[in-house]
Amino acid sequence: MITSELFSVLKHEFCLLAILLVFLVLKIREREWKNETLIQLMNGLLVLNFIIGWLMNSEGVLFDGMFRNTLLIAFEKNILNFAILIVHLQSTEWMRRHKHLPEFYMLIVSSMLGMFFLLSSANWLMFYLALELSAIPLAALCNFDLEKKASGEAAMKMILSSAFSSCILLFGISLIYGSTGTLDFGEMAGRLSAMPLQILAFIFIFTGFAFKLSVAPFHFWTADVYEGSPVPVTSYLSVISKGTVVFVLSTVFYTVFGSMSGIWYDVLVVSTVITMTIGNLFALRQTNMKRFLAFSSIAQVAYILIGVSAGNEQGMASSIYFVLIYVFSNLGAFAVVSHISAMTGKESISDYNGLYKTNPALSWLLGISLFSLAGIPPTAGFFGKLFLLGAGAGTGNWPLIIFAALNMVVSLYYYLRVIRAVFMEPADSAIPKLTYGISVRLAMLICLGGMLLLGFTTGLYEYILSLSFGLK
Amino acid sequence: MPDTRVILILLFLPLLSFLINGLFGRKLPGSLGGLLATATLFVSFLLSLSAAYSYFFGSVGITGAYETLIPFQVTWLQFSESFSINMGILADPISMMMIVVVTFISLMVHVFSLGYMKGEERFATYYSFLSLFTFSMLGLVLSSNIFQTYIFWELVGVSSFLLIGYYYQKPSAVAASKKAFIVTRFADLGFLIGILILSYYGKSFDFVTLTERLVPAASTYSQAAAAAGFLGISALTWALVLIFVGGAGKSAMFPLHIWLPDAMEGPTPVSALIHAATMVVAGVYLVARLFPIFSLACPGALDVVAWTGIISALFAALIACTQTDIKRVLAYSTMSQIGYMMFALGVSGYGAEEGLGYMAAMFHLFTHAMFKALLFLGAGVIIHYVHSNDLKDMGGLRKALPITGATFLIACLAIAGIPPFSGFFSKEEILLSAYNSNYTIYIIALITAGLTAFYMFRLYFSIFWNKPQVSANEHKHEGTLSMLIPLLILAVFAAFSGFIPFSSFVTSDGIPFETHLHLEFSILPVLLSVSGIAIAWRYYKKPSTVPASVSQKTGSLYRTINKKFYIDEIYLFVTKKLVFQLIARPAAWFDKTIVDGMMNTAAAAAQVFSLSISGLQSGKLQHYAYYFIGGAIGLAILFIYSIA
């Protein structure tokens, strides 16, 4: 392997490593850096990282087939790069007040690095290592509101639950290794025969994914962790962590378990039905904005599962497309929640009463984001859901599609609840008029633009679809 | 052939006005925003007239039929090689007719609102919403693609949500707008699924292509659609019925009508625009748009349309007899008239005279738009004058509101189907087409026609007669000129638009035919209408010497007449006892308790269920672990055993 080739295949990972190193050096040199400087530096680095991500992507396989990169995977990494940039931009206010910013950055970039390796893994060993690399820093990140007890609780719950889920996942991997004698994705695909042991192993591996995606009944940690963690971490968890796992899930299901598609189709259908119901029913009752978004994101994932269940290029492309739109919509909502939480500490839905009177711009962004999450045209969210359901409809399972569509109506109810609070409820003590800096404003504008325009950009879905061919 | 640019401009002008009013409206001085919106719409209206003119008088000639033209189309999203979503403009008789109706009524409402909404704090916002609504409605009728229709359909829903909730300080307005939005969304869901099924089998979203592929029974597409099925009903029927559910939601057909009466919380001109002339007929338009598929490929679905229509027509007419809120009476009457259009489509055949019902439905849509908008705008003037919606606060307003009174009378005569007013012609043809195909429907339609005349004149007499005349009050005016001119213009159309030879323009297959008046056929319906009016005249016109409330008065009236005429007693028994007590009251009760109740119960059940499972989310990690491992083992057992 030529070094230049190595660099171009591993480019995304090298970029993150470079960022990691910058902050490591800054930290070691024992000099107090101003937060403002660090934030600007990180902004610059993330923008650079995002730009480099688009240049000279090449496909290749490294380390004896442990690591692979394809144009589709590179595209997925670029989506994640974009998401982390927005997360960072929108939480400027929170970071400005934090004392341990370099550590925060190092942890979040490490986790991100884990996600990238996860995307590129072509071997269960690599897969497992990457998963742990992405999960352990996350638990530390959850604890980063150091003065808040809830934050510590969130971290504890996160690390214990993910350890638990890792155990079962690892159990599944060892069972399947035992029955096929290989850990390589490609080789394993040829040796699966859908015997009961392998089904058991598959289910255990699936729970690992389900845990990360908050698929019911593996979702219980979600609300507690989302509520306790600092908002940037919550948005990271809900967008980047989920997005990665969706990407990996479809690849693993389509390639490794391709021969067991009959089984995983049923597993997906069962999980979809349970998750959608649970997510929606719980979201109806939430009073805290972050918990509310947690349950709404649980319900959102269920729609992705419908897309994945299609089992073809369209399923893959529509779920990637949806994740991209979900990035905009969810981060748009989180931008508002995060900013309000950082400036006033208020997080409950009733605190949002009369927000429109004092902060019309924030209200519109929140409103449009929620509309997009609810899937109302002409926001991008509608097109995302439409393609997912369209892909799912290809299997001819109309009851499932109708069930999903019915759930869209239920979800509308609770999204409208928040919108009503914001636009129509009278306020006794409305949130005062908030100011926001250039970077927060920029993040918000990007999200808004994405939600309003993405649905109408013709080529994007087709581009993803063209990348998805041949990967099945 | 109409100029593409003309159509594009007339479509996008309201959008421009929406953007200007929405973004800069608050900064514009006085009523400039409203004037601007009105001016742009006036241009739109002129352009749609010119487009319609060049379509109707330019393209017939070659084949003797009006062709369906796609003057403009872009590929918006390429799904696969053969499957794409397009955005385009479709010109055919009904779309050309609709753009004229939409821009005309919208223009009248714009002008009327200049006076009616004067001094409102959010004047510019109001006009921006009106413009957005007009844009969406125009986009909806011009769509060349069912998917594009759906997008505009939702946009229409959103903008009507905004307009109904315009008085957002009023909790009832907020509740009504939410109800309208959720109920129609519920119906739209059916629409969306219907579209997916239809396009899955037709492999296209374009109306023209869908028609070409699904209508011939021998084509591979329609055979595939006929072969596939669910619960013993073919996929095509499902698709069309589901699409019709969407249309029924927007058009307030039973049992999805529950949002319409509440939606009257919006400003009255909005009701004229949305709930009389444009949005609520979207469902009728949708069925008409897909009519070849309904009629030729799937008559079963058309029966559903017919029966839903006739049931709604009768049901709403009965309820309208008992209402005392002027706007609610009009709302139910709208529902009833749309039911008329629906069943006319439902009983219609395809092609030439067979397609009389289709043509009659479109004709009625046209005339109804005129007289119903007139009624609502008139109601606006009345409400403006007495500051109440309730009939008991009205009465004897003849002198005080002379122009409104006269125009309201014309509209009532038109809706009652009295010749030579416009409603007579369109209703006549609807009845004729029902008579030719389904006798039961014809009878119910006749009864409804009589009821319609009764409740409309009950309304008219209660408002303008009944009490001693209120003389013109110096401090109170009938309204500004901008409010009265639309009334006069609409009155002219409500009176005379029946003379338009509609069948020369709008027919199911595009080939014009001639309709004739059948005098002997017309006698019965007109007689029924006249007797309806007579009953209303008998009981509601008489000025009472007792200045008590209306209910008491009808009570004393009842005693007086009881002794005089035996025949009156029968009438009274039928109207008061039988119709009011035995049918209309239970119907109103059914509407309030069962239909509303079912919706409420569903919501409450979800709440209760959600409460009962919230115990699961205990916050204890060990419990979460139990559920986790339980879930894993459960799934494993389920799937290992289902394989073995």
C-alpha cells in the first residue's frame, strides 16, 4: 500500500486525529487559554475538517480487510462532519461558560473517531473496538455539567447501560463466530445458514444496534440520559450517534446478514411497531423539552427502520437521506432548546408559553423544525418520511405503512402541543428576549435553510441512490 | 391554447403578494398592504380570464373536443428511469374554470375585507394569509401531477389553519383551527396512502399517464391493480376510496365534516373564501380530476362517492334547520350543497349525455361559489352591524341593510333553486342525472331540495323580517363601499350565471353537448322548493307584537296556527315535531355525541394508555436492564420458534 493511498482512504480519521492532537498539545502546555479563542479555533478546525472531507475521496480496503472506505461511507462521514459542526456552532453559549473546554473537545472528537471507524469497519473485531471507542467518551461527556447532579446520573446510566448492551452484543458476536469460524463481514455472509444458533446471535447483535438507536424496549436509558446531559451532548447523541448506527445497521443487515433477510425483516417490523407506539405514547406526556425530543427521536427512528426494511438500494438511500434531513430538523429544534437552556436554564414546555411574543425568530425556527419532524409538507421532513414510506411500500406490507402513517397523525398532536405553547398560549412569565451571537445565528440559519430547501433539491436523493448501488 | 407565461404569472402573483405582506407588511403604512394584495389579485383574475378565454375559444376546433394540455412541465425528482415526480401545469376545462372561480371569489373577498377588517391590528398578516391561500388553491387546481396536488393540498390546509386561527386570542378560534387541521390531516393520510397505491400500480404520478394506464381494462397496469387486493377489495378500489377519504375530509363530507361548523370562528370573509367557494370544493375537484379512472375502471368506488354525497346532503340540511347561529346555518348548507355535487359525480356516467352528472356537478360548483360567497359576505355585513352571530339578535333589518337584504334574497332564491336564478339550472341538471340513474338518490335529493329552501328562507325571514323593522340608524352604517360592491357584483352572478351554456364547455370527456330544459321535470322540484319557502314564510316572516325571544315567539305562533288550519298542523307536526324532534335533533345529537365523541374517546384512550405504561419508565437502571434482557430473549424466542 502506498502511503498517499493510505492517507486518502483514512483521510477522515486523520483529520479528526489532527484536531485531537491540537487540543492535546494545548492542554499539555499548561497555559490557560481563553474559551473564546478555543471556540474560534475549534470552529476553524471543524470547518476545515468538513471541507477536506469532500476532497479526493477514494475507495479502498486496509489492514487485512479490517477497514474499508467507499464513496458512500465517505459521504456518510461528511454528513456527520457537517452535523458536528452545527452542534458546535449552536452550543457556543454553553461552551463559553464551561471550564474544561479542551477536555470536552478531545472527548467529543474521540467519540466521533469511534463513529468513523464503526462506519468503516469490515470485521466484527474492528466493529466492537470502534463501538467502545465511540461509547466510552460519550459517557464522560454526559457528565460534563459538572455542577448538576442529573448530569452525573445521566453519565452513570449511560455507561452502565452501554456496558450491558455491549455484553450482549459481544455474546452475539462470539456465538456467530463460533458457528461460522470467521469475523470478517464478507466471509461470514457466505457461511450463514439461519440455524437457530445464528438467529440467536443475530438477535443479540441486533439488540446492540437497538440500544444505540433507542429502539423499544431497549430505549429506557434515552430519556434519562437526554434530560441530564448538557444540551450539546444530547444533540450529539440524538443526531450523530443515531445517524452513524443507522448507516452501519443498513450496511450490516444488507451485506453480512443478507441471506437472513426474511428474519431481519420480521424483526424490523416488530421493532418498528413497538417503537413507534412507545415513542409516540410517551412523547404525549412529556413536560420537559429535552425528554420530549428524546421520545420524538425514538419515534423518528422507527420510520427509519421501515426504510431499512425495504432491503434494497432504495431502502438504503432513503434512510441516509432521512438522516441528513433529520440532522437539520432535529438540530434546528435543539438549537432553540440549547440556546434557551444555556441562557435561562429553562427546559420545560410550559416555560415556552408565549415565546412568540418575545422571540419571534426562535419561535419560527422551533415551529418549522417541529413541522419538519412531524413530516408536514413542504418542509424537508415530509420528503424524508415520504421516501422512507415509499421504500417500505416496495415490500407490499401495506398494513405497516398505514400504521406508520397513522402514527404520523398521532405525532402531529404532540408537536402541535409545543407549537401551541409557543405561538398561542398566553405567558405569565415569558422567556425574555434573548440575544444570540453570530455562530448560533449561523447554525440556526443553516438548519432553517436545510429544512426549507432540501426537499426541493432534486439531485441529492438521486446522488445518494447512485452511491448506494452495488452495496447491497 | 393559453400562454404558459400567463398561467405561471397568475399563479405566482399571489405568492409574491404573500411574501411582500408577510415580510414587510407591518412596515407598510395604513392599508397599503391590503390594497397591494388586492391589486395583484386583480391582475391574477384578469390573467385567468384571458387564459380561460384562450383555452375555451382557441383549442376546440381540431377534434371537436377540449383537450387536456400540459403547457408546462419540469421533472422534479427522478425516482428511477421510468418513474419520476413532475411539476407542471395542466389545462383542461375544469382547471380553467376553477382558476376563474378561485381568483374571482378571492378578489371579491379581498375587496370586501378592505372594509371589513379595517383597523385590525394584524391587517397585513391577514392579507398575507389570504394571498398564501389563494396561491395554494391555484396551485392545487393547476397541478398536472397527483403528488403536486398533494403538496398544494397540504399547503391549502396550512393556510386555512392560519386563517381560521386568525383571532388567536380567542381560545375557541385556536381550538377550531386545530380541530380543522387535525381532522383534515387525518383524512389526508388516506389521500397519501391512496396516492402511493395508485402510483405503485400506475407507475406514474401524472394524471394524464395514470388515466391512460389504468382506464383500459386490458392494460397490464390495470390488470395488476385489479389482481392485487386486500380484504377482498381490489387495490385500485382501495386507492380510489382512500383518495376520496382525503377529498371527503377537505370537503366536509359525513362523517369527516365535524371541523366545518367550528371553523366558522375565523373572520367571516375567510369563511366566504375557504368554507364556501374554494377549499371545501377541493374534494369535489379531486374526484372530478380522477373521474375517468373512477368512472371507467372502478364504478364501485364511485358508488361510495354517491352515497357519501347524498347522505351528507340530507344530514346537513336537517341539521341546518335547527341551528340559530347564522354562520353555522350557512356552514351546514355548504356541506349539504357539496353533498349535492358529490352525488352528482357519483351517479354520473362517462361521455356525452351520459356524463350529465359530471357536468352538473361542475356547474353547481360554479353557481354555488357565487351564491354561497354572496351569502357569507352578506352574513359578514349583518354580523358587522348587529355584533352577534345569533339569529335572535337579528330581525327586521330590511330597512337598515337594504343592499344586503336584496342581495341576500337573491342568493337565497338561487340556492333554493327558484327559476331563473342560477341555482335552479345547476340543481335541475343534478336532479335529472340522479333521476336517470338512481331513483333512491333522486328522492332523497328532492327532499333535500325542499329542506334547503325551507332553512334558507327561515334564515332570510329571521334576519330581515320577523321583528318590527329596524330603521336605518344614523350611527350605524351598512358598511363601506368596498363591502357593498362585492355583494352587488356577486348578486349579478348569483342571479344570471345559470344562463351560461355550461355543457358547451365542461364535460366529462371534453366533447361539448347541448342540454335542454325539461319543463315537466322541473315542476316537482320547484314546487317543493316553493312550498319550503312558503312554510318558512308562514312561520318566520310574521312580525310579532311581543318583543320576546324567537323561541317564545314560535311557541305562540304554534298555538295561534294550531287552531286555524288543520293542514298547518300537519306541516308543523312534520317540521317541528317530526323533523326537529325526531330526525334533526337526533342527527345533531349523533353529530355531537357519537362522531365528536369517538374522536375524543380515541384521544382520551391514548392518554390513558400512555399514563398506564408510564410506570415502566421508572428511572431505575436495574429495571431498564430487566426490560433490555427481556426484550432480547423475547425477540429470540419469537423468531427462533417461528422459524422452527
